[in-house]
Amino acid sequence: GAGVSQTPSNKVTEKGKYVELRCDPISGHTALYWYRQSLGQGPEFLIYFQGTGAADDSGLPNDRFFAVRPEGSVSTLKIQRTERGDSAVYLCASSFLFNSPLHFGNGTRLTVT
Amino acid sequence: KQEVTQIPAALSVPEGENLVLNCSFTDSAIYNLQWFRQDPGKGLTSLLLIQSSQREQTSGRLNASLDKSSGRSTLYIAASQPGDSATYLCAVTGSGTASKLTFGTGTRLQVTL
């Protein structure tokens, strides 16, 4: 596909469970970002990858959140021991270079019950 | 800490009107500023990116200006159409954190027939 792909589009999980959210960036884009958007708010930065390494993870709210990008393309955001406050839309974006326009996926809507 | 404010929060205009959306940011030490469009349930689409050394960018009916010293940007939409109805988000990248976008909460625009 031509755009950033995120799966699943919706995820409902129970409090305390573990979830994985997947992002498939645009081919050839070296930079990958995760953002979180709560209802009525702008997206908030979580983590930025340049290639395989997390160049900036300062937005991760706590150690329950972790993200990987082992081969420099697909990324997975992992949330352990989910809490109701984790409910939000998780957006992934990629760009050719870190200073290029970002291309966002449609997001994964996570609901923790 | 960078803060981005967008005014108005919501706007309704009749088709054909020209309109201006406003964005202000507290720290003028930015690397670039981007305007995005978000449709309900969708990700963000980058509309215009202005580097800190630039004053404006144009794309079709859209024109974005940047006054870095005063911490302001405007998005001008000419001859609005119902298809322009969406939420418009402004985001800045700090010069010391070029990977991280700080978003405003958006302006929800409705263009009526």
C-alpha cells in the first residue's frame, strides 16, 4: 500500500491485559513516530525511531509502554498491564527524513474496559 | 515547555467564504511548523510545512504564514467548500527536539451549503 498502515483499527481489552499495536510505515521512510490522541485533544508524542533505534522515547508515559522496530521498518507498540486511562487513539507516522512532512496512519482505537 | 493554542476551537462558515485559522506557540525557538487536516476517525494529513526560515507556504487554496518572533501562524483557506469540513491542527517542532511535534487542540471547521 501507499500509506502508513496500522493494525488493528480497533482493540478492546480488559484492564490488566497486554496489547500490541502494529505500524507498517511507507516503504523507504527512515523515521517512524508514535503519538497518542485523546478525545478532543491534539496528538501527544510518545516515541521516535530513526532506523532501528529509538532516538527519542521521552514521551512514553511510564515503563508499561515499550516500542520496537527491529528491522527498521515495521514497529510494534507494546502496553503491559493496561489501565483505563490508556484508552485513546494511537497514531503512527513515518517520514523520509526527520525534517520531512509526516504521513500518518488512521490509528488504532484502544479501549480498556 | 512548548504550548500551542488554536483559535477558534470551532468555526462554521457558508460555502465560498474565505477564512483564517489561528495558531500561537509560546516558545519561538522552533525548527518548523506544520498544518494538518484530520477527518473524523482518520489519521492526520499534512497540508503545509513551513521551515523556521520561511515566512509562508502555499498549496492550492491554502496559504500558511509564519511569524516566528511573535509565535504566530495563520492558515488561510480561500473559497471554502463543504469538502474542507474537518479539524485543522497546527504543530511545531522545537529546535532542540527536532523529532517531536507539539500539537494544538485544533479548530473544527464546518463549511455549510
